[in-house]
Amino acid sequence: MQEPGTTRRWWVLAAVSLMFFFVTGSTFTSLGIVLFTMAGELHWSMAEAGASFSVLGIACCLASPLPAPLLRRFGGRATLFAAALTLACGFALASTAHGLASFYVAMALLGTGFALGANIPGVFLLAGWFPRSAARMIGLYLMLGAFGGVLAPPLVQHVLATWGWRAHWLAMLACAASLALFCLAAVADPPAAGSPDAGKAPAPAGPARSYRQALASPQFAVLALAMVYTQATISLMSSAGVAHLTRLGATAEFAALMLSLQALVATLAQGLAGALAERVDPRIALCVGLVAHGVGLFVLGGASTHALGYLAASAFGLGWGCVYLAVTVLMLRYFGRERGTALMSTVWLLTGLAGAGPALAGLLADRIGSFAPIFEGCGLLLAPIALAALAMRAPRPAPGAAALPAAA
């Protein structure tokens, strides 16, 4: 006999994964392709077009605290429906854009929709629906969502070349509207602990520590630092990786291939790390990820051959995927589902600090004439963060905090 709620939980997994796939592919990873076409047709300067990317990132950062209270008050279905509708409004406005002002508003809507629909609602729902296999399901979810960034660029380029940029935004509008309806039909909040549909969830451990106590804990400090620093180096790689590799003698095509390779490795690493996190302490995955990420950055500094380029991209991607998965799982395990997702919202707000990284690196590279010492230094600085993660221990559970079960 099928366990109650089994069918529903898989529909929830499908809905949140599809949402993450869509927002990843339709915003940050493909916007640069669309901007290039729009700027040429509408006679925007590169600075004016590039500012829209900044608006998207700032809006996403500022809206990142919204999902946690919306999930508590209105539930997962309403939060994801609101995300899809916000995205649809942004796409509709972008399709009619003639000037920068309206397009910037559209980008602000897309950034808000990304924050509402990306990994916070997905992690919250999956941790509730899959209490005993949450790490594996979250890893699968992050992996499926990240494939949006792998597949979207060539698809978007095809649409632009065939029908133009207005048709692209209208196609995204149709997808967002369809996704809103699918979320309404497929998503449901997890059953309460102890109900027949709840399955064999771990028993709660007593009163949860307050948000302020969790925020002031050394565990949160280490996890937040790991995520923010990783995001800063990803931004650095995205903005300066191609320029750095071409200065070392690589072709622009090879440099672009390295960016794609690291994204693909990161995508697969999240799924693998999710499965391993149920068998070993996720701290190990975090430490391995930080070390691999550091190795990738350090090797990239002097990657004058194709072999070193492949090594750097593979290590960088492996570290990226492991860190993202491990930080998410440890937040849930240390602080519980509701508190952990609220803290992850705060972490994503803090990652806005990472936006200063590329600009500072560019200023420094102009002074010293190379990005190599910057990449190598950033790689070495990951070592003390890895040591802090290895030394970290689970906080003593205050009576009542329901967290993910430890690895068996």
C-alpha cells in the first residue's frame, strides 16, 4: 500500500525544480545574451545595458528576505504563485520596452520574482515533504534547477536569431503564466508532524532558539562566510575569467568553454553531494568544497595550458556545487526547517556584498597589470574558512528545535 502523501511530494518536487530551472535560465544566465541584441536595436550604450543587470541583482538581493515570512504566513503554494506572477509582469513589461526606465522596472520585477521563486521556497517545502531524505532531495532539486543555466543560453540565442527579442520576452511570459497555474495545482504545504501524511519524520527536539540567537551563533557566521565568499569568487570568475585566460594566451572560445564546464560540474556536484550528505557529515562536503574551490582559483591564476584550464574549471565547479549544497543542508540541520530557511534568506541578502568583488578586482588588476595574483590570493584565503568549517560543531539544541536528522 502506498504511503499517504507519496504522490503529492513528488509533484511538489517537480514544481519547485521546474520553478528553479525556469528562474535560473530566464534571468541571470541568459540576460546578457538578450541585452546584446536589445542594446544594438534600441541604441543603448554598454553602460546603460549593463546597469539593467545590476538592477536585476540588487532587486534580487533586497527581496531575498521576503520568502521566509511569506512561507510562514501564506504557505508554499501562494509564495510560488506570487513568484510566477511577478516574473510574468516583468516579462510583459520587458516585451514592450522602448526606453531604459521601463526596462529597469522590468528587471526589478524579475529580480523580485527570482528571490520569491528560487531556492528558499524549494528548500523549505522539500525539507518538510522529505524529512528523512531531505539532503538527497535538496541536492537533486538544486541540480535540476541549475541545469536551467546550462540549457538556457543556446535556446535563448536560437529564439533571438529566429524571432527577435520581443518574441523572447513574450515566450517567457507564456512560460511564467503556465508555471503559475502548475504551481497552484501541484504544490501543497508539508503535512504537520504527527499526521498520517507526515511519514517517519524525526521527532522534534524541543523549543527552538530565537532567530537572533541563531544569527549570532558561530555556526551561522562560518556558513554565511563560506557562502558569501564563494559567491564573490563566482562573480569574479564570471566577470574576469575570460579576460584573464585570454591574457594568458587562451582563445575566447576556450575561455567560454571553461565557464560552461565549471557550471556543468557545479550542477552535477550538487546532486552528488546531496546523496553523500545522508551518509557522511555535511561538514566534510563543505570542507572538500572549499578546498576544491580554492585549488580551482589558485590553478586558474597560472592556467597557461589547456590541461591547467580544465583542472581549474573542474575544481572550481566541484567546490561551487559542494559549498552550495552543504551550507543549505547544514543550515537546516543546525537550526531547523523554518529558522534555517529564514537564515538562508539572510545569507542571500549578505551575498549582495559579493557584488563589490569584481569592481575591486578590476581596480587592482589595472594597478598590477594582471588578474593572476588576485585569483591565487582568493584561492589561498579559502583555506582558513575551510579550517573553521572543519572545527565547527552542531549547536546544542535548545529544547524544541526540529532539525534534519544527522547522517546515519
